[in-house]
Amino acid sequence: MTLQSMTGFSRSTGQDAGFAWTWEGRSVNARSLDIRCRVPGGYEAVEQAIRAAAVKQFQRGNITLGLSLERVDQAQSRFRINRELLDQVQALHTELGDAVADTPPQIDGLLAIRGMLEPVVETEDLDDRAAREEAMIADGRLMLTALSDARCEEGRRLDAIMAEHLDVLADLTNAASACASAQPEAIRARLSALVSELLGTDASLPEERLAQEAAILVGKADIREELDRLTVHVAGARDLLAEELAVGRRLDFLCQELNREANTLCSKSADLELTRVGLAMKATIEQFREQVQNVE
């Protein structure tokens, strides 16, 4: 199964002797699965079948499905005269007598009266109706398959983009490791300045206090744990992309963890270059997160 985006569009059409129909499917981002299906009145069974198929096919996304129906045998439509209305018009003409023209009503005038012509409503054969519904359901499933294909195609593009972001993040993690090798020098300079400050304020400061301050400073500046976790999280993200399943929620959680480590790295930085790398990490993680929001 290919990694799926939550964005896509599809359409399918069908026709029988009396009607033509069109299915359309649209999908956008959502935290969960939300399916909305609109069909003409009387085709609720078709709606239920397509909704059930969509639930099986998709796991996340705001999905709107619509069926439009158009009659194609208008030329064969039959009409009849509304006899009751015609009798009323003739009775009224007789009743009015001299108040109206002595000539009888003309056929074109009579037919122009609203309601004089009525469409003949023919009872549809149940077998024909059932065959049409089955054809509509089949075309609806084709539409869902096309929508899934469109989401997969978008997912392939997202996969390539996110893989590039992870490559950049891995390179930045290596750069941060190189900067970390310069951390001891920066720590030593800060410690020296701190010792001078402490001794300047209190010349009798015990060595134990100095050692305590040094240990605290070194502990706060050690970024090895953050670098290790960043490496693990990047590898975890690559593994999720390789699964090609509905991994959007897990990737979103990893983005939070990556951002947490990058923030901690920046706060511990005692080096300008390491700070620059940390900020670049945060920007890359945000770009990665934006793409993750589109993943099923």
C-alpha cells in the first residue's frame, strides 16, 4: 500500500436507458475520518452502500461524495390534458356568456393555462430500478478507487519531499555533533569566567562549591543525549515512511519530539555555530511537520 495524502479529487459517470448520473469525490485534510454523501431522494440504499465502501477504503480525511442524476429520455415523456381543469374553464366560459367573446376558446390558449398539461407519471419497473441502483453503486466504487489513486499519487510526492527534509535534518544533526566537539572549549571559557566571578565576590569560596558549579555547568551544556534522540527520531520517521500505511498521526507525534530536542539543543548551546544549526533544525522540522499534516 502506498503512502496516502488526504487530498484528492475523482469523478465517474454512468447511464442507462432513462437516466445519466455522475459521481464526484473530494478529499481534504482532517484529524479523523469524516464522510459526507449526498444523493438524490429515493436513492438512500445507494448512499449507504457507497458510504460503507468509503469507510473501508479510507482511514482519515474530510471526504465529500456527491451523486447527480439527470433524465435522458425527455423526448419520450408523455403528457395528458387535465380534464377536470378543462371542464372548469368550459363551464366558466358558458357561465360568463355575453361578458366574453362569443368564439369558443382556442386550443393554444387552453394549453397555455398552467396545469392544463400534466406529465404522465409512469410506474417504474422494480427490476429496472434495482439494475440502475446496482450500476450506480458500481460507478460509485470506481469513483472511490480513483479518489484513492489520486491520494496515493499525492502521497508519493509528499514521500519524496519528506524524505528530503529528513536528509537535511540528518545532516544538521551531524553538523551539531561536530559543533559539540567545540563545546568543551566554550564550557571551559564559561567556567573560567564563572570561577573568576565567584572568587572575585568571595575569595574564601570552598573548592567543593567550585566543583559543584562546574558540574552543573557541564551537565547543562551536554547535548549528547539530544543528538542521540534526534538520530533515533529521524530513523523512526524513515521507518514510518517505509511502512506506507496510515502513519500520519505517528509522524505528527515524532514531529513534536523532534522539535522538543531541537529546542533543548538551542537552549544548551554555548556556541554561535551550534545555535545556528539548532535554528536550522527547527525550521526544517516545521517544514516536515507541514507536510505531515497532509498524510493519512
